Amino acid sequence: MADKSKSEQMKDKLFYNKKHGANLGVTADADAFCEQYKVFLDRAKTEREAVKFAVAAAKEAGFVPFDSKAKYNAGDKVYYVNRGKAVILAVIGTEPVEHGVRIAASHIDSPRLDLKPNPMYEDSEMALFKTHYYGGIKKYQWTTIPLALHGVVSRADGQTVEVHLGEDEGDPCFVVTDLLPHLAAEQSKRTLADGIRGEELNILIGSRPFLDDDASEAVKLNILSLLNEKYGMVEEDFLSAELELVPAFKARDIGFDRSMIGAYGHDDRVCAYPALMAILGCEAPKYTAVTVLADKEEIGSDGNTGLNASYLKYFITYLAEMQGGRGHTALENSKCLSADVTAAYDPTFADVLERRNAAFINYGAALAKYTGARGKSGTSDASAEFVGEIRRMLNSAGVQWQMAELGRVDLGGGGTVAMFIANLGADVIDIGVPVLSMHAPFEVVAKHDVYMVYRAISVFYQ
């Protein structure tokens, strides 16, 4: 091969050039890591299920429940569950907690259809559920696909029962119906956003009457009879239930080359799983390592299980004070990777993305200095110094990464938990996996990028 020209040598030295991950020789490792990730996706379609998965894995790895009155030593592993819908896991470091901790913060809620408090009704001898969608969705995408029912019911007798129906072979599933094209002339005149309206996201759940008699609402009565037999429910119990409709799809490899994964809930379980695996594999870190898997991000992180609440602050404060330190000092000295997804460049819809600052699949973990919208509103904007620190850390460890924005200025934008961590005084930057078809019932990611986010968080902890 001829020697490179002087200009080519200077380009190699000075230009910023991204490379496809297939050139890094880690494909086998990424594929192996993602086999277990697919298991997680299928078992943890709701925030409650993700917490159960995380706690079971943590116990197996030697973690014990956190006790705010206990004293912990370097290497100790603890976990704290917040109301069954968020979890914090920590490995105590050799440095005092007051010197700061290393946080990876992700969320385990995803867009879905929630049942309304009084959801069941009968119309034209069909039984249906009324829903209220959760998070940002394109409503038309949720019609005519198989849906499963997950959640819990707090019954009148004080017992809480779990519902998990539509996932297993042989289970019935549920569906939102849509108009046939032959009769959809008026519907087709609606805008895309209005093609299916919120009050039209009704779930078909049955059509056989109770005992084939002439009683009114006999189909509804039959469904309630079945629910009473299986779960001990009466209709009033829906008022104290959290029941979610999620796609009944299983995680599947995508492409002839099996390089991608299609599934429900990549946002944000595709970052939550690497964060969980990184903390489970963390041994004797210098700084205390903390993974937090939070709820409610898709609706603004409010509520007592979202990261706009104080449970993470209190947890770190407890750790600092049990060592004789100060919680607020620990928080101000802390550093965080806000692990959340970003939009992947899609050549079919290239006009909404600015190519030079977009994330590409198979190009590694995507860092985002800021998210927000338009004039960077509603975001944390990481400092040059902290971005430089993370950049050097990833480069020295051979972790492939790219810098990205979520769409063109004035078109794109989104929110993560980063600003809530920043409000505690910590340095924070977003890092995550680029996603195609984000917030759809079936999203797509590249296996290579999932693995690189895991590598990045693992290096950050160590």
C-alpha cells in the first residue's frame, strides 16, 4: 500500500471520524451480552417487573437490603426498593462517600396504555376497557396489535394480587380495533396525530354473555365472573388497581445478520439493563457506585417513584452520614451518567435529524451534552470539563462512543432524568443507545451499542 500523502496524514490527525463498530472485534461479546438482555425485555415489561428482576439478580450477586441505621464497609453491596416501582443498588467504595459517588441513572417505565379507574363497559354485546395512554405515543400505532395485561390489583379485602395475562403460550390477548379501509373515508381525512383519538383506544376483552340469558350487560357480567374466579376481583377493585396494556411481542433479532433487536420497551430498558449489569459486576470501586432504576420518566419524573422525588438524595445522604460525612457535600462531589436513549439516524426520515450531530446505530454509546427543546429548555447542559473527563475515560478504555443531539434545532428535543440529578449538585451527562422507532410498540436497537453502554458504565464505576 502506498504511503499516505501529507494531507491524508493530517486528516487522520486532526479530523473527527466515526467508525462502524463491526471493525472493533467485539461482535461476539455484544451478541452474547444481548442474549440475556432479550430475556430481561420479555420478563420486565413494566416498572414493577423490572424491579423484581433487578432485586432477584442483586440477591444472587450478594446484595442485601439497605438499612439506614447500619454501618457499611468498602465492598459491601446493598439495594433499596421504593414502593416496588424503583430501585437503587450500591457498592460501597474505598473513598469516603462525602468525596462523591458515581451514579448511573436510568428509568424502567415505558409508553403504554393504562386502564382508567372505572374501565369496563359493554356496548353492542361486546365488553371493552377504557384506557388512558401513558407517555408520548403515536396513538395509531397501538391499534390491531396483540396486547397483554400486566399489573396489580389492591382488592377490597386488603390483598394485592398480580395480573400477568397475554404473554404465555395459550394465554388470550387483547386488542384495540380499527376501521376497515372500505369504511374509513372520513377517518382518513383526519391528521395523522388525530387518526386514532385517545378515547378510541378501547380494548376488546370479550363477547360471550353470562349463561346465555337475557340479563342486561351479560357480556360484562361474564368477564367480571371470570376475573372474580381467577383473581377474586369485583368491579370496584379496578378503582385501586394499576393495570397496564403492553405489546405481547417477544424480543426478536432483526435483520439477516441478526445485528439488531426489535422489542417493546427499549426506551429505557436498553440502558437500565446495562446499568444493572454494571453494578452487579462492580467489585471494590474507589468511589461508591450507585445504579438507580427509576419510574415515571415518561411523564416528567414526578411522583414519589420518579427522580424528581428525593429518595436518591436521601439514600446518598444516609450513606454519607453513617460515615460521619455530610450528604450535601457528597452530592456536590458526585458524578452521574444519565443513561437514557436517543434517536438513531433513520435514512427514511432524514429531514428531522441533523446528520453531523445525529447518533447512528453500530457507532457506540451516544453521549448528549444536553437534551431539552428548542433553546435548550428543560435540560441540564454538561460542562466542557465534565464532557472532557468522560471523553478521556471512554477513549482510554477503548469504549466506542459518539456525540449526538435529538433532532434538528426547533424540531427535536426530549427530556431525561439528567436535570433532576444536576439539581442535586452533581455533574451529569446523558449517555445511551440510539433507537429506531422510539416510543413505538416495537423499537429497534443495535446489539453493538447496547454492549458499549454496558462497557461505558462499567468503566465509569471502576
